[in-house]
Amino acid sequence: MLQTQKKQKFNFSLMKKTILIKSLIASFAIGLFGVDNSNDFISNDKNKSILLKPVSNLNDKQYDKFILGRSFFAIPWVEAPSATTARDGLGPLFNANTCISCHPSNGKGTLLIDNKSSRSLVVRLSIDSNNSIEHKMLLEKKSFIPEPNYGAQLALNAIHGIDFEGKVKIDFDELNVVFPDGEKQILLKPKYSLENLNYGPLFNGTNISYRIAPSLNGIGLIELISNEDILKNVDINDKNNDGISGRANWVYSNITKKQELGKYTWKASVAFLKEQIAGAASNDMGLTTTIFPDENCTSSQKACNEAPKPKDDIDLTDERLDAITYYLKHIKTYSAKQTKEYTEALEIFEQISCAKCHISSFETKEGFKISPFSDFLLHDMGEELSDGRTEFSANKNEWRTAPLWGLSLHEKINKEKPRLLHDGRARNFQEAILWHGGEAQKSKENYMNLPKEQREKLIKFLEEL
Ligand code: HEC
Ligand code: HEC
């Protein structure tokens, strides 16, 4: 008995050694030839905490940085001054006190909680330029003029002693769509009202844009796609005559102080992940950074301006901002397994031109393939999806092709179907397709004309992405 146990143990450690040698050889080969290392970054494991996991092969020092970044991302910030924590400086005005309040488990936000608008829906405010020098400068650097009393975003929360700015109420109008084969689908068109506006009425003619928090799946891999590869698909004048143009959003970067290719947000109006994080810290949480050093109080918000200040000038120091950026660049990416059903449905997806915008394959600078299902370019999606707001080159009808990877995780994380499109109006994938207009009108019609059985195959495929 004892002997067999010993023998088994011996065999086991021999096995471990062989595996170790094999993996050493494998990693040597990868180092030498740049062989596919996508498995380090990407997983097919549809698990509700997959986006919280680090990429494989971080060394101890890298893992420490990952954990540090995660803490600033996930642990609640508190109002200043606080003697007990390095995480003070929240607000004075803010929408949520952690990043994960709006990006649960690093996935996408929910639209409604108990039938009320959730904090994951942010409200962007802007007004027309009066052509003053001040407005011209704002247009150049920010691309929009913030509402004078409320600023760029409606704050649903504030620290003690300060009034929050307002709340959102959403109602819906029903629209009926009938397919050529008689199938019916009801679409919900949102109707918003802003309530409890504590700083008086909005400036006359204020533009209001509603945006739901997108999933952060694959967020670090986007920066691994070269600009050249994205710009290859630009077709401003629709030279190939397919009705789909695709434009780059050239945006001002507060990091490089020049025009850069925008890749992040629903309108691709931010160039770098780090800049997007600094923007989120400022707009969504009231945390200052060296990139956006001002508190988000407007000059007429007296109590906000006089609120107690934290000890340090900058709430999210460069070291902490870098740590969050490092964290988001090193979380695992989910990508669907390429099964037989996947390949068959992908063919339909390509046939009906979905893949012209939702590009299914890019090669990263590191040489491995990814499937974000986006071209990261702007497309005119028609009047129905317009938010009336311009952000750099993106005009009111234009949106960045929404990446589709990882949307299926939402149900795992939140036990409900994801609400789709920039304002979360679509309750399912079919509704999302039916809202497509403008450059995607033809593709939508192709979908509506598919036999029912093929439509179902396609929807199932989208639900698995
Ligand atoms: C109040 C809700 C809210 C909070 C809190 C929040 N976000 Fe977001 N996040 C959003 C919304 C909404 C967008 C889309 C913005 C847009 O399109 O203009 C977004 C977009 C992003 C994006 C770009 C995603 C893409 O696909 O381009 C990143 C990255 C991001 N947030 C990171 C963060 C980080 C890091 C924090 C914490 C410092 C944070 N967010 C806090 C709501 C939030
Ligand atoms: C002309 C480019 C274009 C074509 C063609 C196109 N889409 Fe889209 N798609 C977009 C853009 C841009 C958005 C974001 C629109 C918005 O949020 O208002 C989007 C959003 C979506 C969304 C919602 C994703 C999310 O995160 O909420 C789904 C699902 C989708 N598209 C599926 C499809 C399918 C299926 C087809 C083919 C029938 C298709 N699209 C064709 C550009 C396109």
C-alpha cells in the first residue's frame, strides 16, 4: 500500500516535470518566434467573473500593479477630508463612487433598476457655440460647450451639504415593426424627463445625450490594433459604392496635446485608454487627475466650489491613474468559442453586410488575432439613433460601431438580458438590429428579408458573442 502511494507520488512529480519542460519549450518558442500568445489575453470561458481575472503570465511585480489598479477601480472613494483613507476626494458632484458601480464585473451597465433609470446611464449636456473666443477654444479642446450652470454631465449625486444636480425619468413610446414574412416586433423609443433640477432650469436649447456604460471587455486589446489597420477601412466617399462609408474621429488629446485617432466611447471621441479613465474619474466620480485637474463645479455652483478639499491637490495621482490603466490593459478578454454553429452564423452575418462595420477579425501589433466585431470607425446610423450632439468629427447621427464581443456575459453577471445601443433602448438583439438606419439601412433590410430560421441562427450567434 505504502509502496504504491510512493510510486504514484513519484509518477506524479515526473509528470509535473515533463509538463514544466514542455511549457518551457513552448514559452521559449513564443519568445523566439512571436507565436500566437492570444491565450494569455483571451478566454472562451463564459464565466461571470472572467473579466475580473488578470491575463496569464504576469510576474509578481506586474501582478502587484494589477492589484493596486484594481483597488482604485473597485473600492469606493469617499468624500474629503478623510483621515483614514487614501481614497478621498470623491465629488463634490458625482454619479457613482466606484468604477464598478457602472461597469459591474467590468461588463456593461444596466439601464433600469426597479423601473427607474440606473446610474449607469449618464446624461451629457451641451449648448451651441456663441462664437466667442472662449467657446472657440472649448470647441477645439473639448468639441462641445458645457451647459453653463450644470457643466458637461448631470450629477445624480453629491457629497454631504451639497445639492445633487438632478435625476432622470424614462418613459417609452412603442413602435411596431412588421417583417416581410409577417413577424412583428415592438420597439421602445425612449422619452426622457429630467427631474429635481436643483440648480434651476437648463440653458435654453441645451442638447441632452444619454449614454449607457459599455462593457470593458477587450478594452486593453483595442490599443494593440495599429492605427493603420483601423484607417484601412475608412471609405469617406464610399468609393466601393456599398452605401457604407466609415470615418475616423480625429480628436484632441489632452495627453499628447494634438489630434489623435479616437477609439473609445460611443462616439470614438477619446484617443487613449488612460485619457478615458481620467475623463471617467472627473465626469463620473469628481476625481481630479493631472490630465483634468479642475473639480467639476461650474462657477455658479457656490457650495460645490467651497466644499472641503482633500489634503492632496490631485485625487487620482499619476501613479494611481497609471495603475488603473495597467489594470484595465491586463484584464482577461472574453471571446466566443468558434464552434460549427458560430462559423455557420458568421457566414450569414457576413452575407447581410453586418461584418462590413462589425469587423470580425483584426490582427494585433503583437501578431495574434482578435474578434472585436467593430471597425472602431464612425457611421451615420440615421435620424432615429441621432442624439443631436457633435463630438469632434462625429456628427449627431454618427456612432462608433459598437464592439459585440463579450455582450453575452451581461446575462451571466446581472441575470438579465443586456440593454443594447448607446442609450440602452433595445431589449434584445433583434430590436438593436431594427434600430439600425442610415449606412446600415440596407443591412437591416437584408436581415428582415432572411428566412425566419436564418434570423434565429443569427440572433443565437449574437447572444453567444
Ligand atoms: C456613472 C457611471 C460610470 C462610472 C462611475 C464610470 N463609468 Fe466608465 N463609462 C460610462 C459611460 C456612460 C461610458 C460611455 C461614455 C460615452 O460614450 O461618452 C463609459 C465608458 C468607459 C470606457 C470606454 C469604453 C469603450 O468601449 O470605449 C472606459 C475605459 C471606462 N468607461 C472606464 C471607467 C473607469 C476606469 C471608471 C472609474 C474611474 C469608470 N469608467 C467609471 C459610465 C461610467
Ligand atoms: C454601417 C455600419 C453598421 C452595420 C452595417 C451594422 N451595424 Fe450594428 N452597429 C453599428 C453602430 C454604429 C452601432 C452603435 C449604434 C448606437 O449605439 O446607437 C451598432 C450597434 C449594434 C448592436 C448593439 C451593440 C451594443 O453594444 O449595444 C448590435 C447587436 C448590432 N449593431 C448588430 C448588428 C447586426 C446583426 C448587423 C447586421 C444585420 C449590423 N449590426 C449591421 C454599425 C453597424
